[in-house]
Amino acid sequence: MNPFISICIPAFKNYGYLRRLLDSIKTQDYFNFEVVITDDSPGDELRDLCKEYESFFDLNYYKNATNLNTPENWNEAVSKAKYDWVKIMHDDDWFTRPNALTSFSQSIIAHPGTTFFFSAYQNVYEGSGLVEPMKTNPIWQYLLANNIEILISRNVIGPPSVVLYKENSIAYDASMKYVVDIDFYSRYCASNEFLFIPDILVNVGIHAHQVTKYTHGVEEIHLKESILMLNKKPLSVLKNIVVFDGWWRLVRNFNVMQLKKLDDLGLHAKFSNAFNIIISIQQQFSQKALQNGYFSKLIMGYAYIRYCLFGK
């Protein structure tokens, strides 16, 4: 039996983007779905737009009483879903082809024990029109399958619009903006089977107004949220060299030269040994040397061995 899917769209102002997304939904050759839109916009423009599509598919529009922002509006949209399978779509993303939902559905049917799917996608750059295919290569697929925590090092799943999952009690952390998707994936997939769909099913719009664009590299957001995410993990997480390397690069890129800087952002004492080692080694070299990829990997390897031998 074909599963029923709730396409959840947390919307905000983007009239043109939302129309493009709804047009891509209208052309789908799969019909067991609803569309849920939770609107954070100040006006009624999106409400009027949604009325144009009510005759094409089951569309349920909700105007938020107060502005919820990212990611609480995502959680709000999911809370309104009436079906078990949730497909969040950001309003500036859209399906690549009419059989995209069919492909997601077929994956559910073919893998009945799996509750989390993510597809290949392509970034579409608004200014230049450049299209950049994004696929998880076999090496990262293998690493991900063996330890979901490598997402701390690199988001090899992608943005929420490429994901389809079976709803449970796990929600997006409302205290986060930059790493909120990675945090959700790692918590959900820690106890649920997941699968990569190699077909490019989603276009991801890339433009300057995205949250991840203006929060990237901002210490009080990017670095602090990464620490908050790490604090949810067991001490053993940094014993994985891929995860350790991710944190080596983060400490390097933010030029963290004192542990107090991380303490002030909320680092728990349980990770102090690891970061003492990383910081003490990085202090011995210039930023120019540490930004040399091969040299940095070599020194990171030394730091990792030292942590495994003398850390906790």
C-alpha cells in the first residue's frame, strides 16, 4: 500500500518561492499526500496564494498567532501533520521532477524497517543560475552507516528538504539555527534505520537571505551551537577520528586559543581534556600553517593519538 505523506512547509513571506514549490507539488504523479503550511508572515499574501492550489491537492493552511521563527515554525508544521510520514520542504526549495514523491514512496515500500530517508539533491544558485549536484559518495555513506555522529564533522545528509522520515517524539531544537538540522538527524538516526536515495529529487535554492548564510562563521551562533550539540553526546564521541577532525577544524577556523573561550560558550568539563590537547597543539603553529590541508591533517592525527592515549 502506498504510504501517506505530509509535506510540511514552514513559510515566511517568500511569495515567489512558495509558488514555485507549490507548482512542483501540483505536478507530482503521486497522490497520497497532504500539504501543511504554517505561515510566519505578517500579512495575508501567502494565505491568498494557497487558495489558488486548494483544488489541486489537500492543502491545509495555518496562520501562526505569533512569529515562531526558525526552527520552531518547522516543529509547528510537523505538529499539524495528520500522516506518519513527514516531508519538510523549505519554501525556497522545490522538487526536481514529477515522480519525486513516487521515488520517496517506493523507497519506503522497498525498505519497511527504515524510517529515515534522504535523497541526492542539487543546489541552484539564485544569482548565477549555477546548478551543483550534491550526492553522498560511497566513502561517506560507509562512514555514516557505521557512526551517525560523523555528521558533527560534516553534514553529508543535506538540508531538511531532502529528508523524509516517520514522525516520532523527536523535534528540532528551538535553541539552534545553524546546526539544527544536523542535531536533529544525529538524534533521530541514533535509534532508527536510515537510507540514502541516490536520485536527485530536490532542488535547493541558494541565496544570501538563508539562515545558514548569515549565521555561518558567527561565533555566538555557529561555534556556540556546535558546542551545544556536542554536549548532548557521550564522552566517547571524540574517539572517532572523523568527529575529532571536525572539531579540530572548528577550533582552528575560529582561532580558539584558550579553553576559557569555549567555557564561556557553554562547554561542559567532560570535554576539557580533548580541547586542552587540541588548543595546546594548535598554539604551537601559525594560522597559515594550520590552514595547509596536508599539514593540518598530520598534526590533527598526532593530536588524536595523544587524546586517545591520555584523554578520557
